[in-house]
Amino acid sequence: MNSTKTINLKNRPNGMPELKDFDFITTEVPELQKGEVLLSTKYISVDPYLRGRMSDAPSYIAPFEINQPIVSGMIAEVIESKNSNFSAGEFVSGMLEWKETQVATTDGLLKVDANQAPLSTYLGILGMTGLTAYLGLTEIGKPKKGETLLVSGAAGAVGSVVGQIGKILGLRVVGIAGTDEKVEMLKSEFGFDEGINYKTTENMTKAIAEACPNGVDVYFDNVGGKISEAAFFNINKFSRTINCGAISVYNNTEAPKSISVQPFLIKKSSSMQGFVIFDFVDKHPAGVKQLTEWLSAGKLTYSETIREGFETIPQAFLDLFVGKNKGKMVVKL
């Protein structure tokens, strides 16, 4: 029986996760049974939402178990198959364990075509990242041509795609990011009309007002916290706020003290809705089709931060919380 390197959750983090919360162990790879496939990992996705699953708190998805492998989006190659629908040499994407090699049932595995697009894109712009951006913006944001779209966490995996889709749909797009280099990238690579560096801006409310002279019609929120509070001072009548993420408060050990959003929403007849990508599962196939068309036509581009080596996975995950990624963070094996 063969063995494989595996990464387990060792401790539930208190505040910011640390390397000591992860455990590298060696586990046995079981014998392949009928209907199963043997997979070799090629790319692993690390995402901020995984932090929530490390806590033993009620959420939209079950928490990870202590001393069990962490699971995230992955691309793997089929090495051996006892399932008639999958053949050796094919590539698949799915929610899989942090292992170099594993046996898996084929539930939830999707074949991906390495000839159509680079394999890593199926974890990013053609995967959960792209779908989160596209479906969040269109289903909840309901953007109309000529409106102003404000995006926080704009240089991240989801934010950078949201802004590009906004431009395709005819919006004025303003992005918020954490370095001058990222702000410049938003404009030069992704076509944003304006960018704001929140780390060097003293008055975010004023900066947003200046960057969005016609106010904010759609706010795609990836960060929560103080940045989002500043955005609420600039929302228009009938504006729509899309709550996608709150990375600024994920590692807080006590409840954040924040302004009350209700007066803003009431005064502006404004709506605000949180979502997770699983809410729109029936729209995923059409979403991937649209994203693939835009990517093939050169209307969408993407940014990736690719780390190499199985042992780099935990650090790549931790680096998300200090903004060391441009676009989608993936680890290549």
C-alpha cells in the first residue's frame, strides 16, 4: 500500500491562524474500489473562507475536524480509474483533501480541459472565483449600464474579476486595494477607472466620494469593517450592496464595534444581501459558459499568485490575510 503526505488541522486558531495550527503527516492510500479514482494533486486553491471552517461555529458549511485533512478546491490528474466515466490521464476539479495522492469517489468531480485553458484557471476565473464574481454581481447587484460600481478587496481573486465584468457591462468601476502597485494594476491590467489605496488614505469616506462623483450604485464588498463603513456614506438611492466576504474581521477574537447600517439603508431605500456561491448552484453551468466566452474573446484577464510545493500550502493560506497575493492564490505541485 502506498503512502502520501497529508495536511491536517491540528488546532482551531484563536485569531490569526499560525503554521502550528497545521500538521504534516504521512497517511496510507487505500486500495482502489469499484467506482473510485486514484488522483494525483496538481493545483490546490487556498481561500479566505477556509478560515471560517477552522472554527467550530455554525455556518453555511460544516467545520473542519481536528486531526483530519483540510479540504479545498483542487485540480488533480486521474492516475488510475475503476469508474467507467473517468480515464487515466484526464484532469478533474473538485473539493478534495490536502494530500499529494488520494482515492476519491467521483461525486462532485468535474472534468476540465487543459487544452481549453490553463489548469489553474479552473480554480480561479473559470471556477469558484469567477462564478462568485459573476453571479454575485449580476444576481444581487443587478447592474445597469452607466452606474458606478465600487469594489473592495479589488486586487484579490474575486474583486479583480468583478471589476472587469463591471466594465464589460458598461459601468464606471472604482477599486479599493492595499498598495499603490495594486491600485496601478487595477487600472492598467484590469481596466478599472479609478483606484484607492486604503492603507495610505486618511479619510476613506472623502476618497470614495472623490473617486465616485456620482455616488455608488453597486458596492461589491469583500472586506467588511471600516472600509465598508466609509462606502455606506456614499451609496445612492436604490443602491445594492453585495456582501461577499469580510476578510478584515475574520480573525477578530471579539465582535467588531461598527456603525449601524440600517439608517443608511432606510434613507437610501438601499438593499444589502450576503451570499455564498452555493446559493446559485443551478446557474453555475451558464456562468462558466459566459466566463469562458469572455476569456476566449480577450474581454477578461486574470492575475494569479502561484506558489510551488506541497509544503508551502499553509503559508500561502496565511499570506492571504496580509495581502501577499495578487489575484488568485494557488499552490502548484
